[in-house]
Amino acid sequence: MNRRAFALSLAFAAAPLTRVLAHEGHDHKLLGTLAEVAADKIVVKAVKDGKLSTVALVATTKITRAKKALAVTDLKVGDRVVVNIGAGKAPLTAKAIEVGPAPTTR
């Protein structure tokens, strides 16, 4: 086997390993609407399947709307949210919450 053929076979053998490693450690996002809001947790109704997920809020959770900081007290049931839940493993903890635009009033 010549060097070029060996290098190609080595590259193809390592390709699946590279793909697996590329996906580890990324943050998961939960998209939905707020079904419940409390000082220490939120419950999100997922857009995709309607499943309810309880997500803990911690002191480091960042809450924003259009890049402006919000407090937990600014969250309302029915708000559309994207919640960064880190690794996505139970118990779910919010790293960040991006609140969708406020509905327009007519």
C-alpha cells in the first residue's frame, strides 16, 4: 500500500470518530411557551410535542428580551421562550432564557 492510499484509509477510519466528538458538549435548547412561572423554576410547554418540562432557575440564569436584561418577575405565562438547558440532562437547569417579542396591541 502506498503512502497516499494509507493516508486516505486512515482519514476515512477517523471520520466517524470526528463526527461523534464534534457533537459532545454542545448546549441544548428548549423552545416553547411558559405554562408556569415561579421564583425558582419555570414550566415550558414545548412547541414540537406539547410536553411540559420543569426547568430550575439559578442565580446565574440570564434572562433577556431583544438583548435587554429581564428579571424573573418580568416573565409571564404564555411568553414564547428559548431556554438554554446546557447538556439537557435531568434535572434541567436554565443557563439562559431568551423571551420572544412582546405581542403587539391593536
